[in-house]
Amino acid sequence: MSTASTPLGWVVVGVRFLLEMCVLLALGYWGYETGTGGLRYVLAVAAPLAAAVVWGAVVAPKAAFSVPPAVRLVVSLVVFAAAAGALYAVDRPVLAVAFAAVVVVDTALVYVLGLD
């Protein structure tokens, strides 16, 4: 039985998916709170869209570009860090730190369990 098909594997992968969705929400929230007038709507859409494009191009399981695992790890951490930074920038420091902590633990489990 592979690690991915164990209950722990499912939980780790499920948390990873939820973290990816939180990235989109955090960046959209940042864009809306940071922008003014019509720009807030542009940023609320463009920021998460940019993250999704980068994620899909490099990090996703069926990514458009095949890159070494170390590059995938760095890019994923940069995207997650951008989301944590966005939360911090809109005066949500506790949420930013909690998000970053869950990212670190989940990312470590993904690599320790070989789920990448």
C-alpha cells in the first residue's frame, strides 16, 4: 500500500488542497482590500489568477513545465509565502502566521511521506 492511499496520506493531500484554495482567497482578499475604485476588482482577480497560472505551470501534478523537485518546492513556498504576506499586509498577522505554520507542517509531511 502506498503512503498516498493511507488515511494520513489523504489528510495531508487534502490539507494541501485546502491550502492551495486559501492562497487564492488570501490573494483575492489582499487585492480587494489594497486597491481602490475599480482597481480593487482588477487586483482581486489578477492576484489569485497570477498565482494559479504559476502553480499550474510549475507546481501542479500535471504542470505545464517539468522542473526538478527542488524548483517545484521553492516555487510552491514562494506562492504560499506571497499569500501569508498578503494576509499580513491587510492587517491579519495572526492568520498569516497560522497559515504559514500549517504550510510548513504540511509541506514537510508531503515530502517526508513522498507525496510530491
